[in-house]
Amino acid sequence: MNIIGGAQRTSLDGNRSSLVDPSTGGTYGSAPISGAADIAAATRAATRASAVWGGATPSARSRALLRLADLLEANADRLVEAEVRTTGRRPAAFRGAELPHIVDVFRFFAGAVRNPEGIAAGEFVAGHESWIRREPAGVVAAIVPWNFPLMMAAWKVAPALAAGCTVVLKPAESTPTSAVLLAELAAEVLPEGALNVVCGGRDTGRLLVEDPVPAVVGFTGSTAAGRFVAAAASQGLKRVHLELGGNCPAVVLDDVDVTTTAEGILGAATFNAGQACASPTRIIATTAAYDGLVEQLAASAPSFRVGSPAEEAEFGPLNNVDQFTRVRSFVDEARSSGVRIVAGGAPVDRAGYYFPTTVVTNVDQSHPIVCEEVFGPVVTVQRVPDVAEAIRLANDTAYGLASSVWTRDHRLALQASRELNFGEVWINCHLAQSPELPHTGFGDSGFGSDMSRFSLENYTRVKAVTSKV
């Protein structure tokens, strides 16, 4: 069901899409496909709520967000069930890692909104006093992907609500359930229409972006889709925040402990079956580390097991048949070109979309499995002679989302952090994230920030006020 104005609604034309369990490949339910009339109803509800929510004090918005965070904790079992069914995630992984982070995101922004930053008021023109107001930008259209349905929703919804905006959220067509539940819980503590959810696919997203009401569009998804969103939003001169693809390098230098490094990289590379834009995909190792690292990656890969939500495993299936086919095609094409696959490389022979941890070597920079985003539990390993070449290859990509460097030499690590052209750089770790820190990218990875104080800027507008004294 859609959630519009705090109430459940089906699509006005009755169209629906099937929901598929990625752990079995079987259909288990359906969701509305929202059309233009549904979008208009949602934006009208958001507009009505803007007067109330946008005019609320920061302390009032903070209290509401804290209550919503408490509701998320209290409804953990329902959220786990919703997320696991649509994504195939392991229940323990979602409950133990993602859900606490999601709750923390709402609590962080509940605090951040009460402590705004800004320039001091002053007499910049003689005889006049001037100051700056930060105001809610208006209605926000938020479009989130299928890889982390609830977490990506939280990253968009929490700062927008904290800033005083109202939201129309469109989850991915294949994973709407947890977003709908989020909106149902939000309706208990927010004004009617402050958070609305419209389900549907690409056409629904297009209609939402093109609707004249939203002032801001926040989008997470592929770079190709991001370009379309930016072009569509430009027709209404809407502000756009894009968090797009990544093809993230892990630079490994000579002095590492190969066992610890291999396990750290594989743990991040297989998190959520590698379906994370910031996952390490391109391992670039200097000569002294390369052979030992490849050997350890091959030895460790089988311990990062793929399995169903009911099985003992480190990660679950790929989300949908299209993504399963995409990952398989990348690996099959690489195999046919003569690369060396030292672990994995073929789908698991069972129902569902299971692909094992895969390590590919003997690749060069121009190979598709290296230069394109695979978005699966697959890493490539390249050998380079020195640090300078490692940094050059790491930066030789259109993407600029995230990267990591692995070394015991702190001076080299700091040098690499300056030279790596990515919005996030991790040292001897990967995917270590917190609401206090921005998740941001360069180039084909988009612009704007999720999380941190910087994300509030996406959803506020600046007004200069001057008074004659």
C-alpha cells in the first residue's frame, strides 16, 4: 500500500507489481504502481503538512524524530521481517548492524537540528543590521534503491524532516515494504502528510521528479539513472542531491599483514552480497604484497559464504534476477578473456539468486570487470610497482565515491588520503560509517552529502535579512 497523508492507499488505477523473494526466486506478494494521480495526492498532502511541520520549532522536530527512533527500535521484529523478505538479507546482519545505524541516524539529526551553524549577524552596511535565516527548502522528492531499502530511506528522510521539509518517498519497486512500515510508524508522531510513500517503478519515479511541487530531489541509484533524474529535475529548476555509483579501490601497500588485510577487504566486499556503492571492488596491490595477498584472498574467500536468511552464512543472495544476470555476465566475460579466477566464479546451483565470493586476477585497467561497477561479491586484483602507480590506477575512474588504503606506514596512509580522488577514504578499514560523517562522492558518483551536518544543507535554503537601524 501507499502511505499518503498518514493513511494507507492503493493506487488509484489499481495497477500492481509482483514482489519476488530473492532467496527463492518465488513471488510472495504485490505492491501498487503509482501513477500521476497518486503522485499529485502525495505532493498535496506534503504541501499541507509543510505549514505545520516547517513552522515547528527545532526542539519540537527533535522530539518527534526521537520518538520515531524509539518506535523503530520497538518495532525491530517487524522491520527485520520486512527487510529480510524483500532483500534476502541475513536477519542477524540487519538486526545487529543496519537497524541500530538507522535508529542512530534519526537520533543524530534530532540533535543536529537543535545546533545549527551559520555566520554571525553584523552591520555589513552602515546603519543596517543583517543576518542569515536557514529555512526548510519545501517538499522533498526522495527516491531510494533496492540494495539497502530502509537505510537509504533513513539517510534521505531523517535530514529532510529535521530541516523542516516534508517528504514524498519512492522506494525501489522490488523492496517497498520497509519504507511503507517506516511511514506508518512516522504517522504516529508526525503531522499527517509529513512523510508519504508512493510505490512503483521507473515511471513512478519520473512522475515524482517531474511533478511541479517538490523543490528538492534526493536520489540514490545508478549513475545512468542519476543523469536522467538530473535532466528531468532541471526542467523545473529543482535542486538535486545525487548519490550514485561507485567502483571503489582498495590500495594495498608492501608492508601489510596479508591475512588481516584480505579478510578486512573481503568482509567489506561481500557485505550485502557486494551490493553497496562504497564496497571495495578493485584491489590494487604493490609488488611485495601482491602474491601473498592473492594467495590469502583465495584461501579466505570460501569462508565468506553465501546462503539464505535461514542458513549460517556471511551474506545472502543478489536482490533480483537482473542483478544476478549482470554479475554473472561480468564474470563470464572476464573468464572468456583469459583472466585467472582464484575463488568463486560461478552461481550456486539452487533456486534464488546466489553468487559466491569471487576473486579475479590477471586483469588490466581497461577490462570491463575492472572499469565498470559490478555490484556483486566480486573483487579484482591488480599488481603495481609502487605507491604512485597504485594511486594513479585508483584514480583512473569516472567514479569518486569511496576508497581505502592498507598500510602500516601512517605517513604513506596520510599521503594517499590526500591524493585519492574520492569522497571517502578509509585507512586499514572499509565501510566504517557513522551519521557524524558525510557520505559524499565526486564525478560520476554524484554530489551532495548523505548523513552528517552537511546533508542538512541539501534540504534548507538561505535567506539574507537586513534591517535599517
